[in-house]
Amino acid sequence: MPKMHQAEHARRHHTYAALDLGTNNCRLLVARPAGDGFRVIDAFSRIVRLGEGLGATGSLHVNAMRRAVDALAVCAQKMHDRRVDRARLIATEACRAADNGLLFVERVLRETGLDLEIVDRETEARLAAAGCIPLIDRHMDGVVLFDIGGGSSEVVWLDIDPADPARQPVVKGWISLPVGVVTLSERHGGVRVTRESFERMVDDVAAMLDPFEHRQAIAERVGRLHLLGTSGTVTTMAGIHLGLPRYDRRRVDGLWMRRGDVDEVLEGLLAMTYEQRVANACIGPERADLVMAGCAIFEAIRRAFPCERLRVADRGLREGLLVQMMQKDHVWRRNGAGRHP
């Protein structure tokens, strides 16, 4: 086999891991290159609530850190079992904001062998965009992508130049809101949510969107844009819209919803009691006190950018990490974003 082909063969047989430790979740994907994309061979997700109480104390709580370390130990074992040889492991808002975030990262390295990288908000926004690019409708002039996290939420404007024959989306602007489902629910309460308290949450987030320098430019083009949401909030709303008896990623990822569909789901959620949210198969006890805060963040975004259509993405940071690593290794013959499930 020629040396060039040997090198390409070796690259395409790497096993990659992407880990995202957020304020609420710990998520891992393990994948190998396949065709012009990648094939996921293992995955892990656990709600750890690392940022629980962070807004009040400024520090990661001992119990929250223990939950996260336990989840990360599972990830480390999976990576070992799958013989991962390329990895990027990131931590986001909780570790960014906590005064003991760096100490926690050092503890994770000691106890699990995983070397976490605390990324800044711009990196987080760009990774979310990279992971979701395959879901953009290239017939439009771009998208407003949003990623509602546990401690922060990113909004990214991806523009498509009509003169570009490839219709390649380009990041034109972004803003990171210092609020997510955990922090907003702790601030306003997430168990008993009335319409009045919901509107207070929406107003809180709307004020954070006001400084976005590209807001007016997006508003002028909103008829030629669509929303693209990646978060537990929008995937939960999609599952409810579909009436799923249990969550099914295959039916949710890539789903289109219109404004009226979102309105209907939101009205239904506002009418639910906490106990009814717990009993809903697409919400459950782990998200029942967070989902309304997520809906409030989403509502503030869609009021600011009233696009007619929303596309739902059950993908984001981890997929963005995988795409970037594989592009860097030149595993695809064409220099594209990579196609993936």
C-alpha cells in the first residue's frame, strides 16, 4: 500500500471521543470516521447538576462535584474499553464561573485520568454551530441557532451569502447569555410556575438579549431565516409535539416545527402541574423543575427573532468537537463539515 494511502487508512481508523461537561449534564460520544461523516459507536449521558447552587455560593458544591466525578469515571472507562486515541474533553459554564472550577478540573484528572479543558463562551458557541450545520436549510439566507445550557445559553447568527454557489453558512455574530435552565430556575423557581412567573423569566432573558449588536440586522432578515435549536428544552418540546410515549432521537433530530406548533406545546406545558410534568415521558423527574426555565429562554429568543420555522437538533457541542478533530486529521477527502446522523 502506498505511504499516502497508508496514512489515510490509519487516520480513518482512529477512534474519537468528545465529552461535554456542562452545568446540568455530562455527555460523551465515541465515534469512528465513516464515509464522509462518522459513526457513533458508544454514547453516555447523565444529569449531574454540577452547577446546582452555584449562583448563590459562587462555588461548586461537594455533592455536585461527586456526582460529576462519578459520571466522568464512567466516561473514562468507556473511552478505555473503546480504545479511544483521539479525544477532546471540555467543561463549560459551571467550571468557568466557579471559584473552585480549576481545583475541580485538577481533581477530575487525579481521580479519573480525564484532562478537562475549560472553554470560553465563544468556543462553546462555535462548537454548537459546527455540530448543527448539517441541519441548516441551505435554501434560506441563514439561521439563528441557539443552545440552551444549564448555566449559559448561546445564540449564533449563521449567514448564507446568496452569491456563494456552495451556500456555506458563516458565523456572522454571536452572544452568550449568562443564564441557563439551572440558574434561571433557581432564580425564579421551577416547580410551581405560573404564567406571571413565566413572563418574569422571559423578561429577565429578554433584557440579556438587548445588547446583541446584530439584533437589528437579524430582525430585518427574519423572514428569510429559520431558528435552529439544540438543547434538552427544544428536544423535549419536540417529543411532546409528536406525542411520543418515550423519547426517540431518530424522530426528533431534524424535526421541523412551525410557530403554531411551538405555541401549542408551550400552552400545554404552562397548563401542567409539576406532578404532570414529572409524569410526562418526555420530561420526567430529572427535568420537571427545569423545563419551564428552558421554555422561558426559548420564548425570549423567538420573540426577539420571530422566525416562522424551527428545526430541532438533538446534536451540538459533542458533534462539533468530533467534526473539528476529524477535519484536523483530514479523515475526509473533501474539506467539508462532515455528514453525520
